[in-house]
Amino acid sequence: MRILWKCLSYFSIQITNVFNDFHLNENTVIIVLLVLKILGVVVPLLIAVAFFTVAERKIMGIIQRRKGPNVIGYLGVLQALADGLKLFVKETTLPSNSNIVIFLLAPVLCFVLSLIG
């Protein structure tokens, strides 16, 4: 993690030099560098979690003597991206005979209460 942070710090120095060439405000440069550093840490973590999920599904398939996710991409490497795309494309359905406010507020309330706890 320290090596990654040092690389990002070196990268931020290079970006600062580029922004200085464009004569941008210092606050703008600081905000952009902060966002780039955050993305530089979060994006690899999200990708790692996605591929660990694929690995877990493959291992579970081996344990249960069935094929794991191996259809999408070479040896199922793109399965995580396909699962994420499926999640974003899903249609949100709301029950017609329910209170919509409570239906939408209940998961948010559970999440907030679990964070508070």
C-alpha cells in the first residue's frame, strides 16, 4: 500500500507540473489531485473484489462438481464485468399495492441503522 501511495504522490507531482502549465487555480489542482489519489486507491480495490468474487464462484463450482463461471471471456475473466453490467441494466420494479415511500425507505433505514450501530 505504501508503494502505491508513493507512486500516486509522484504522479500527483507530475500532474501539478502539467496544471501549472495551464495556469489553473491552486485549489483546483488540489481537488483534482485528491480525486485522482482516491480513485487510484478505490478503483483497483473494486476490481480486485470483482475478480475475487469470480475466483470464489469458480472454487464453489469445483467443490460442488459443476462448472463455474467460464462462459464470458477467456476462462471467465470477464464474468465480473458482465455481473456489474447486469446489475446496472436491471429494471426497478415497484409493487403497485404497497406504500412506495415505505418500500423505498426501508432498505435505506436498515443501512443507516447498521452504520450507526
